[in-house]
Amino acid sequence: MPIILPLLLLIQSAEAPVQPPAETSEQPVDWAEQFGFEEEKRDPVTGEFPVDPYEQSNANAGATPVRSDRLSEQFGGQEGIRRMTDRLIEINLADPRISAIFEGHDLVRLRRTLFEQFCYVLDAGCDYSGRDMRAAHQDMGLQIDDMNALVENLQKAMRERHIVFASQNRLLAKLAPMKHDVLQQ
């Protein structure tokens, strides 16, 4: 019987309600402030984070435009290209293979510059204002599997927009040579 009493006490203490810790009046610590990090502020007009200055040029798009009015029409003109771009970004963010690549990036800027790039390459009347492909993807560590996933997602976005296969291939053929500037060497 001497062993039963300590066991009963142990069981009772384990079943006793746990008291929540006492509330303190201390404010939560702002670690960014403590370590001297300044919060980046978005541009009030564009909604984008600031970037270091660079020379803007259509040459930064990584490809010359396709010379075909009909091709941009098959993509639905600028509005169709914008919808395809938005859908591509949605697909990429939901794709567990590559979604982490986009974490911490300025998706507002990405959406704008990717649209401009597609619009410029498809000769739909846009200029490209983003950085060149090497600078835009520097130190991201992108590998061929990442590129393949992105291309698959672009193909899915184009299929959803009912863009004919031959037109899809014309765009992909223009984009393919960029892999040398985008992938980690």
C-alpha cells in the first residue's frame, strides 16, 4: 500500500488544471527595430518596393519581339496577356515545387515586369522596364527543375486561356534561350 498513495498523488497532480502564465503589461519586442532594420516602404503610386537603379531597355527583356500581329491577337492582346500572366503567377505560388522561390519577392513588381516582358516579346505594344534576366535572377540559385516547373505552369496558363499549341510554342521558343541567364551556373 505504500506505493499506491504516491501514485494517486501523481495522478491527481497530473490532472490538476494548469494555470495560465500571469499576464504582463510589457509590449512585444520589435526585433526589427532592436537590430536596426528599416521596414521597406512600397511606392505609393506603383505599390512596388524600391530597387537599386539600373538602365531600362527593351533589350533587358531577353528576347526580341515576334514579328506577327496575329500572334498577339491569339493571346488576346494586352488584356489576354495580362490575364495569362496573372494566372501564371497564381499557379506558381500554389505549386509546391517552386512556390518557395517567390517568398519574400515583390509580387507587385513581378506581375508588372512579367506582363511587360510577355507583351513586348509577343509584339503587343509594350515596352519592358525590368532588369535584365541575369541581374533579375542573380543569386536565386535556380536549377533546371525549377525552370521546367515554371515552363509547365506557363503551358497550363496558356492552355487555360485556350491559346493554340503552335502559338504557345512560338512564345516558348522566344523564352527558351533565357535559361542561360536565369539558371545558377
